[in-house]
Amino acid sequence: MLFNSFTFLFLFLPLTALGYFMLARKSHEYAAAWLALASLIFYGWWSVAYIPLLLGSIVFNYWMGQRIGAASGPARKQWLTAAVGADLLLLAYYKYTDFFISGVNGLTGADIPALHIILPIGISFFTFTQIAYLVDTYQSKVSESRFLHYVLFITYFPHLIAGPVLHHAEMMPQFGRAASYRFSNRNLAVGLSIFAIGLAKKVLIADNLAPYANFLFDKSDMFSLALAWGGVLAYAFQLYFDFSGYSDMAIGISLLFGIRLPLNFDSPYKSVNIVEFWRRWHMTLSRFLRDYLYVPLGGNRKGRVRRYVNLMLTMVLGGLWHGAGLNYVIWGLLHGVYLVINHSWEALATRIGFPRTSRPWALFSVALTFAAVCVAWVFFRAADMGKALLILQGMAGVHGLGLPASIGAQLGGLKPVLEHWGVVFYMGGGSRFLETWQWVVIGGLIAFCLPNTQQIMVRYESALGGASRPYRATWQVWQPSRRWGIYIGAILLGSMLSLSRPAEFLYFQF
């Protein structure tokens, strides 16, 4: 079920909230059971056939968590290894079997038929969440004896499909807190406002950028400089507002139930380097990869070379987490290279005393980081390597500048000059070209120049699961006032009018 659908907004969410708070008056356990049941219905709306898989995974991991917690000595690690191994095998079967078969066919010349396995929605997220629970249990950080609360922890619908990746310790105390079961006008006002901002990001910005990104990556046979960068930037901002919107909507919905999800998105395109980018993009996944992969591999504790190898391995595996394809491997590999270069540069700059605090240097660093991220997005989005390379060549100017003839007709005497310098004017596509760049400019201005959601909600930062970065424009800070009520109402109305054909969130495919 989509957050941005009438079914969810006017049927599922009101009934779920009403039942939750009514049952909470009688028993917190009844309310928790109702929320868990509603979450299973939310998941099964996509396909009832995969509910047994989800429940089977939950029962297995809960039981293994009990065995890990009760064991001691070598047996404790053996239980953990068996549990994590089984989780990864299940994930690998659904997500990587056809990728493995195609690899074997390519290397050996065999003709093994693909199984065309349908990927259960959200399997990567609920698998990683449970692996984190198992490891935390092994390290004696958590202990869970309430099966119902564990079921709710995993199935909790605001995060089930596309994250955030949760830690047991940050959620279970909330499910056991009496305040979480009492309706709050404050939670309703703040949660609905956060949800409205996220919904607007999705349906008013991301979905309007999507056609221009899709045209370049799926339909275009022209890859001039302006066309390539226009389409790539359209995708960069589409993904940005799509994922940022989902994260806001998940936090806002959860707050209606008195539960605070961790912050998962913090204006990553404003980052001054790639390390900061990964601290601000999909923050809970970055945390998972750091705590459960990079650190166990040795982190930065075993010398510079080993540190760089660990970074590369972590990012390649992070790329594979997103999907079974060579494009995701290359995307992860690129980010690994970026991180190695970043750490190497930081070490060199510190050694030679290079100044990095000036405003011009900061702006250059943000622009360079953003450009590097956009280059990597090409592999993330492209259907095949051939298309990715064509687009990258276009971004580098290999295929010339290229402008629509309708634009050239408006340039007067400047047109011959541009043609002399290699600019090609092609027929058709003028309106699409202008619309692409109009939406790119709109997306860029919002992403780089306006406050993000946590800055708008800075006075209620606990609602977003973390502190906000400072922002000086106090008139843009949310407060329970008539003026902000009008703002949020207008945003909701505009979003509702755009819900005739709700589009899936991009991270649903992972």
C-alpha cells in the first residue's frame, strides 16, 4: 500500500489509528496486536502470498534470538552464525539467484534458464533489521522476551517497506511506554505537518521530475551535453525528493502513534565531501553498514591500506544490497573510490596545512561532491552499461552541446557563432528540453537554498528522531499557528489534487 494513495490516507490510516487508540484504553497489548495486524494487512495489500514468508522470517529470528541470548561460550557465536547465515541465504535466493545464473552463463557459456524470482517487497529492510537485532542480542545489548512486541518491531508499517533500518534498542522502549498509547493533539499536529511536507516532496516535485529523467535513461537516442546533464540532474533530484519525502512521511505517520523513528535523511546534497554525504543520505543504512560490516572488517584499526580495502568492500556490498546487477556493483565501487580519495586528500591536506575553511572552498567542495554523486547515479539508474557509458560521454561533452532548433531560432546572430564552435541545433524536443531544465532549477533551488524538514520543525526536533542543523530564518520555522495551518492545508490540498495516479517510491524496488 502506498502512503501517497487515497486508500491509505482515507481508509487504512484513519481506521488503524482509531482502532489503536480505542483498544489502548482497554489494554496496551490489544493496541500493539492491532497495530501489528494492521501492518500485516498493509504489507499484504501488495501480495498476500508473501505474508507467510514475512511471518516465517519473524518467527525464525525471534526463536534464534532466544537461543543466542540463552547460550554461552562458543555456542553463542554458533547460533548467531547459523541465524545470520540463514537470513542472508534467504535474501540471496530472492534477490541474487538470477544474477548468479546470468554470471555463470556469461563466464562458462552455459545456458542455464533464469528462474525469474519475484522479489518480495521490503525483504532487504526487514532482513537487515533482524540481523541487527541478532547481533545486538549476541553482544548483550538487547534482550526481547515479548513475541508480540518483536512482531510489531519488525512489521511496523511506517518503516516496513523502505526503512529506516531500525535498532531494537531505539524502538522497543517506545512500544513499552504508556505515553505511546495515549492520543496527543501535539503529535497529531506535528506528525501531520511532517507528513504533508513529505507528501509534497513526493507528488509535487519528485513525480514531476520523473518523466524527464525517464526519457533520458529509457527513450532518448541523443546524449548531448545539455540533454545528458538535464536528464541526470532530473533523476538526481527525483531520487532526492522521492526518498526524502518517504522518510518524512514515515516519521510523520509514526508520530501519530506516539512513536519516533530515527532521522534518515539530512540534506545530503549540501555535503562538503563524500564522507559527509554518507552521514546524511539513508543515514540508518549507513549506520548499519558501518556498525555491522565496516567495523567488524577492521574499520580503520589495522592501517591505512586495510582501511581503504574495508571501505571498498563495504561500499561494493552496499551497492549489491540495492540490487543484483553490475550497475549497482559499479555504483558501490565508485563510492568506495570516492571515499578512499576523500580520506587520502584529508590526510594530505592536514599534513601540508592546506586551508579548507573558506567560503569559496566550501562551495567548490559541495559542487564537486554533488557532481561526483551525479556521475555515480548514472550507473545506479541506467538499464545497461552501454546506455550508462553513452550518458557519461554526453556529460563529458563527447557528443557536443546540442540545443533544440526552436531555441536556436531565438538566438539571432548568436546562433552562427555557436554553430562555429560546434553547437548542433536539432529538430524537435524544444518544449521537453525547457521543461526539463525548469524542473531541474526548481529542484536545485529547493534542495540547496531552502531549509529541510528538520530545520522547519526545529522546535520539535525530537519528533524527527534527532537534532536539527541550525537555520536562521525563524519565519520558516513551524509552530502551531493559524498561518502555518494555512500553509500545511494548502500543501495537503495541492498534493491531494495530484494523487489521481499515485507512483511507487523508488526505494520500494530495493
